[in-house]
Amino acid sequence: MEIELHKQLEIIRDKKNVELPKDIVEKIELFWQKQVEENPHLFNGEVWSVTKFEELEDRLRLTVQKTNYAHYLYDERVGLEDNLACYNLNGGILLETLDRKYIVGEMNETTSYPKGLQIPGGNLDQNDIKKDGTIDLIGNIARELQEELNLNLFDSSIIQGCKMQYMELPEGRRHAYSPKLKGFLKMTSEEMKKYYEKYKTYLRENHQEVEFAKLHFIDKENVLEELDSLDNPKRPYLRGLLYMDSRVE
């Protein structure tokens, strides 16, 4: 479920790690072994799970504990009870081009979500934790955007009007907290397409990971029709997010 953010967001790390019963850990390990056999490119890195959500007078506070990607993927694909689930915290950015199109990436075949559609962003890691225990979500999104699209979030000549505007909340079996920036790219969709093709060539020539096989540009005025015309799997938040933003002026 996507909501608009009207309060400041605060994210705090709990130094305890997520603890799961032994039988659940064993099931996750067996599941992970099978996933890696099917896709050797997978990496069981750290993931931050929200263990507490508080709506305070002046802000929203999320408390997180460390778990791993296998826990997240098992919960997403097999399912866990709410008290054992991985409430994955990840950030993203919805970019709109000068000609009013949304940038949506199509995941590469080597990822855990081949051909899947999503906005730029990703999971947090240890680099996003400040000395005071708070989480630098903006820094995380900036790093992911630089790696995935070679765009500098903090360069106002490239991206303007950027603010934390949306957040996905858990709903049903979907266990996720996903704050999202909205930003306006100072390029047309055609300019961005050419720019990204050059960057993708650079990554391949330097034997670096290409996360997005291609970019899709979804017309803001015809968002649902264009998105639904693509038969790719889509992140659960994507349709609601694009529709919600298309209604905001």
C-alpha cells in the first residue's frame, strides 16, 4: 500500500539482529541453496527488517534489525507468518523526465527478479548506518541511483525538486517498508535513453554489473494503460505508485 508522506521520516538501528527459530532457519537455508543453484549470481547480503513502526506527532520512526537476503527472499516467495516475516526496508526514487515520462527499469536476467520492472533503488547496507545509529536513506538512494543509472542525486543541474514523498507500507502478505523520493530529471526520455545506453556500454566493457537490461519510459498522462501493456512481472508497489503520482499536480 502506497501512501504520501506528510511527516519527516526517522530510521533507527536496533543493534540486535533478527532471530528466527531453528526450524525456520533450516528451511531458509535449503531454499537458498536451491535459489543459488538456479542463479549463481545471487548474493546473501545483509537486509534491514523493520521491527517497529511509530507515528509520532512530528515524524514517522522506523526501528530496524539486521537479517539477510535469504530471509527476505524466502518470505517473498514462500511466505512466513507475520511475526517471522522480513519487513524489508529499501529506498527508491521515482524520476520524471522533461517530457513527463516516468523512468522504470527492467531487471537483468542475472538478478533475482529477471525482466521485472521497478524504479531505481535497493536495499540498505552497513555503509548507510551513521555513527549515531540512524540510517542514511537519502545516501542509500543516491548510491543506488549512481550505480544503476549513473545519475548524481545531488547535482541540481541533473535532478531538481527532489523530496521524500511516498512510502510503501505492509499489506497482506507483502511485508515491505519502502520510502521513495520523487525527482524531476532535466533530460527528455530520448536523451535519457541515449545516456543510459552509453553507460550500459561502459559497464559491460569494464566487466561491471548491469542491473537494468533496459529502461522503459511510461507516459504520465496514460500511465496505467502503458504500464499494463507491458507483460513483464512488476514490483507490487509500481502500479499504485505511478498512478498516485500521476494524480498529483
